[in-house]
Amino acid sequence: MKTFLNYYDEERDDDFNECDNEDVCNYYDEESDDVDFNENDDEYYNDFYDERYNDYDDERNYSYSDVESEPYDFDQYDGDEYLEMLDECELDSDDGDRDNFYSDSKLATYKYYLDIFVEYLLSKNPARKQKILSVNPAVNHEDELIACHRNKVNDSDVNIEPVFLNAGTCQKIIKNKNAQDCQNFIVLFESAVKGLMQDYCLNENTIKLALEDMIESYRNVQNGTIQTEIDFNNLNYTVGYLKRFALCHAAMVQEVILNILEAPPHELSSKLVRNQKLNLVCLGSGPGNDLVGFLSAFHCHFMKLTDLDITVVDRMSGWQVAFNRIIQLLKNEFHGNLSILFREGPNVTTSFIAEDLKSDALCFDLKLKLRGADMILLVKSLSHVPNKHKLQFLKNIVTCMKSGTLLFYIDCPFPTATFTAMSSLKSLYKTETQRYSFKRFGRQNISSCQASTHIFVKEN
């Protein structure tokens, strides 16, 4: 018997690659692989969830083989030795039990940055590992941690800037650490699905039917118009979307942003995070899956903020239930970078606005949010706006934007004529359409999708 969870991973009869409509979003070129349902059932979720909280006792936690940089000799110490090294630190917990390490968000934050810094210094001089760990583990943020390490490590051992984010020699390690964080997305979205099903007494078969209807509707898009409206105010459709599509879109956004941050153009890097307060608006975001990937990638940058205001906008008000559940999980459970950001970083406020962005007049609350926005996300949403309404949709956004606001467009195809009509937008960054693979998750529900990336700044 196929379980509810693995239903969303099964190969569909429809071939998204065969769609001829260029205006269709990535739903039609997402690939599904064969799945062995005997190996991908409910136990996968439980096993993965438990595994995240186990001791760091195998070498895969230190493997950075896919990072193109100088080799790291991790054979010089194994998992047990690393744990012994950690034991030398006086962990700030009731009993020092590593099994309870993640029960305290401050310790989780400490361990995250300690891992990054240890990996970096070991790659330079393994003999100094004892000095590296002779620190006060009570520090909670990267600047304090680096400063504390600098007191114990000679300048001749490592040349690192006091500001952690500007340490160029650490960037590849940081990028890989952040890329690994997307594994936390699996547990996050599965927890949201299970919680919503339980709280609202949703039926597995009903969700299955809703998903089948959703996929069929996406197959019949013509010129950006879905022939049969999908009712995401119905939680069966909301949960179906969360399980099948949310993970791949979050991972795609995270990968896109990490690639940009690795070597951003100077004109863009100077505009990314300029103040201690940042207002972020996500348009057509649904449950906020694009937000999840974006925050994970920008985690280290945003940790330096004092205030972060997040607004998710979608014309379907039913998405708010799923969005609120995801935010609740990030605050109350540990889901990697995102939970560290919400619990140890800036003061984070979130809100949801239900509004149709292609309407003739936007509501006052949305206009206010757009006028105050420092960053605006437009991920996999414009491609679902009918062609005849795309210009009005974008005009509503750009008209409200203040000078200096960044607009992130991640979607396909890129409507060149529509953006060209917005003369106040200056292009800072762009890529051609690229395919992003998600086979590393082992979930095999959606193995890839494609998008092009464009970043604009609003000029006077």
C-alpha cells in the first residue's frame, strides 16, 4: 500500500517536459523519478527527524567534497575524536549531555558557528585544534565567537577579518554549510503537513484527489492563465501543494541566493544589507516557501539586523493558515539556520496580506508595505499571471517601490517586454534560465525545476 507521504513522491503519468507553452511556470518541466515505495514511507520522515538530533558521529558531517577549494584532510580525526574535543568545552546546559544539545537554541547557535570555524582552522593548521576549542561557549553570535577565537589563536595561524561575513577565505565553507541547511526544509514542511492534517482533521484520500486536480490544472495553463481555478482556500489543496512543491521551490531559491552571495557584483553587494532594520515583502508567496529558502541563504547577513519585518502577500487568503504554521514551527522547534534567525537573531515580525496584485487599486496596507520595502521577492508567481495582466501586475509593484529597493525575480520565462516598460528599474544581476536539481534530497518527488534570476533596483 502506498502511504500518504509517499504518494506525493510517485512518478506521474504526465510529462511536464512535453509542454509547449513558453509562458508555463516550472511545474511543467519538473521531473519525477521512479520511487521505491518500500523505501520511502512514513518511516523516512521519522528516521530523518531523529537523525538530525543525533551526535555528530560520522564523517559525512565534515565532508565538503563538492566544494571547489583546497582539500580538507578530515582523516586526521574521526567523529569520536571530534566529540571528545567538544567535551572539553564547558557546554552551557544543565547536565552537559550532548543529546540535549539542540534543546537550547543558544547552544545550537554556538555549535553551528563553532563547526564552521573549526573546519576552517583545521584546514589551515590541524595542530591548533586544541587552542581553537579553548573558548568560552557562552557566546551566541558570530562576531563574539570569532573575537573569542582570536584571543586563543595567533595571528600567524589564520588571517581572518573580525567581521565573520567578510572573511573571504571562509566563504566556500559557509556556502556549503548553508547548502546543507536545506535538508532541514524536509522536516519543516513535513511537520507543517502533519500538523495541519491533524488540527483540521484532513483526509488523506481527499488531499490526494486535490493534488491530482491541481496537477491537471497546471498542465492546462494557456498564456499564463489557469483554465480551472485552483482553490487554495481549501486546505486540502494547500497541504497537497506543501508536500509536493514547497520543498523544491525553497531549495531552488536558497541555491540561487547562495550562488549570488558567493561572488556578488560590487554594485549589488553594496546594496544588499545597508541598515540594521530590513523590510522584506514576498509577493505571490503562498505558504512562504520562497521565504524559507531566501532566509536560509541570507541567514548570516540577517543575523546582524536588529529588526526584520516580513510580509507575505497572496490573493488566496487560505495560504495564511499554512504560513502561520511554518512560522510557528521555526520559532518553537529547531530547523537549522531559520530557527537560529528567529530565536537568536533580530526582532522578527511577520504578517500576511490577502490581495490580488493585478487589481486596479491595491489596498492601503499593501501599498504601505511596498513603500517601506527594502527587498521584494517575486518567485514563481508572475508566470501564473495572465499575459494581458502582467504589465498592470508589475506596474502596481514598481509604482509603490521607494528608491533603492531591490526586486528579486526568480521565475521562467522572463517577460522582457514587461520589465522593459518599467524604466525606473535598473538591472543589477541576471542569469539565463538554469535547471536546478533536487535529487540530493532523496525524496524524488520533484527532481528538478528551472528558472532565470534577475535583480533590479528602483531608481528615482
